[in-house]
Amino acid sequence: MTARGRCEGGDVALAVPGTGGEPSAPAGPGGAEPAAATVGPPALGAPSPQPGGGGTAAEGTVGFPALDAPSPQPGGAGTAAEATALEALRVPEELSARVPAEQRGAGRDDVRLLVSRGRAVAHHAFRELPGQLRAGDVLVVNTSMTLPAAVNGRVGGERVVVHFSTRGADGRWAVELRAPVGAGVTGPRPGGPAGAVVRLPGGRALVLEEPLGPAAGARLWWARVPEPVPELLRRYGRPIRYGYTDRDQPLSAYRTVFAVDSPDGSGSAEMPSAARPFTASLVAELVRRGVLFAPLSLHTGVASAEAHEPPYPERFAVPAATAWLVNAVRAAGSGRVVAVGTTAVRALESAVGADGVVRPAEGWTDLVVTPRRGVRVVAGLLTGLHEPRASHLLMLEAVAGREALRHGYEAALQERYLWHEFGDVHLILPDEERNAPNCSSNEW
């Protein structure tokens, strides 16, 4: 059967797991499936219609919009400026994972798995993930390849590190200039100024042209680079690294088993890290048990170190095969749609219309998933552990519900789980004892 939940943005069809049967929503006017929306990045600042004709331009905008304000949400929902459920939580410094799991233990999958079903919490090894899923579940995975996005440079006599974030529609790149603070670690630096020339290795240079958003305090700036950036990064780049890690790691440590090369050399400035613990053997075991995989891509920009700062627009693509599989599983009620990482949530939710149907789409998304906006297609989420003031937690709250998220993080602290991209992971699944969908909390 199909349950219909009431969201701020209108009715949403939700397949109740295990009940089988009817479609979750009509495919389009007259029941016809709309054509795939293949939208290349248009001129900057020119939002395009929602892919497939569903929803509003605020949900999954496919133009690169202005970045001086969070995206409006359907039904007057809040923005990423709202407080997270864990605002007062404090994570001890010693719980930061400082090296990859394979350097601490037996392999990439040698991390812990916190499982939340509503307020119920269980503790597992990540290798036990197949036992937490069931035949017919769909894992939606991000195939974006992590780039060696950090390059040394100079502005006049000042040493800087350039973090290449995102390629714009006009060939420019969004970059952040960082101040080196020793041992491969960087710290914040004032952005700009416009017209500054950044000297790069090999006699190359880039020119800062304009900030993304208001000039005052802007971290990211549009820069003109005279040659293809992917080649520059291959020759001189290294992975972006944060201060809580012990040392530089090879690029392979920042790439997941699902990563594939993009034809134009684009990729993610930072690793879609929720998928990091997967190994080929674990994927094979999940497939053997009947778990399905649905690929999409979202190229991540540089992460924000600022509390409550909303994510910037990012390039995404949801293929037709993935849209079809997700819609079919939800319509049949044969399994749950579980996103692997917040990037997969953002991409998939950017391709679903107000009717609950996922359509093939590609372009730019400025969607910010908050508890008030809710989720329309994702039933579960596999993700890392996030800082208490990170805007990502608003998305987790939209999937899990506020109290469930609080219970899970309190348990993670009590059991001393490890945080960040090399740390432990958190599987959020529906509480199937609750069968009334609520889009503001997403508790079952």
C-alpha cells in the first residue's frame, strides 16, 4: 500500500515498507512519464525550472543561484540558520579519527556502526551491515571521485593554499584561499581581494574576480584559471586535509569503492565519506543478500567550518535507471530507500517532485534539507558523525526525527565512537513500529 504524508510543501506519497502494491504517486499529467531533464549548468545566477516539472525552483534549482542567502524552502520552511538538535553537545577532541581505519585496524570496514531505529539504538561492526538491511532495500550511492583539490600558491609574498571547490558554468572555479599553519594543515584567511593574482606551481596563476555572495567575509571567490584545472590538480594537487588528522594521506585514502572518473575531469573537493568503509567484498555480500545499489553523483565543494552556514550549490546527476529503480521499489513497497551519505540525500531529494516521483535530472542544486522541509523519498541514511553545530545535522533530523537523533548521538558519545571522515558511521532506519508518516520528523 501507499501512505500519504502531509508535508509543508503538500501531500507526499510514501511507500510503507513491506506492504506491497500500488504506485506511490502518478508519473505525471495523465499518468505519462515525463522526459528526462538533462540540464547543463546555465549562466551563473540564472535558476532554471525544477527537473521533470515537479516542485519549485527552490527545491533542486538547476542554475547556479546567488549565494548570499540560504534557499527558500517549500511552505515557508526554515533555513540552515536554524539551530540543530545537538547544539549543546560537546564532542571531546580525542574522539576525532586521526588516521584512516585501515591504519588503526584490519581494513576500511573495520569501523563501528551505530544503528538507530527511532529512539532504539544498537551497536555493531560495519561488517555487520548486511544483517541490518534486507532484500529489496536500495542503497543510493554517490559515485563522485575525490580530487586532489589543495594546491600551494602565493599572493605577493604571502604563502597560501588554494582549495579548488567547484567548476562554474562559464569555466571559472570557485576557490577558497587558506593560510598554511604547518605540517600540511591550513587555517582560515580573509577572502579576496578582487583582482589578486595567485601564483601557482609551474609558472601558472589564477586571478580572483568576485566573491560568492557578499564581499564582506566571503570565503569562496570566483577565479579565472588559464588552463584546465583537472590537469593542474593531477600534477600539483593533494587531498584537502583538516587539522584533526595526524598527517597527509595518499589520494587513495580519500576515494570510495563507488568512485568513477568523470568525462570532464570534475569531481568532489572533499570525499563523500559515508561510503568510505565499503569494500568490494562487502558490496558483493550485500548484492548476494538481495540489497540493490542505485548510483548518482553529486560533486561536493569545500566543507564549511562555520556553524549553521548552509551548503553552497553543487553539481548533481540522477540517472534514469536510478530514478526508475527508486520509484519502482517505493511503489511496490518491497524495500527501503537508504541514502549513503548526505550528498546522496541532497541529490536524490533534488530530483523528486511534489508528487513524490523521482525523475532523471542533472544540473545544480541549492536544496537545503531541514526538518521543516522534510524528505520525500529517502527512508534511511548511512552517514558519519557530524559536529553538533554542523548544518548537516538538520538533514539528519529531517530523516530521523529530533529525539531519535539526540538519542543516537548521546549513545555515540557514551560508547566513544569516532568522528569525521575516517571515523565510525551511523545508520538511521525507520522505526517500523510507527506506521504513520510525519514529514516534519520522518519517524515511522
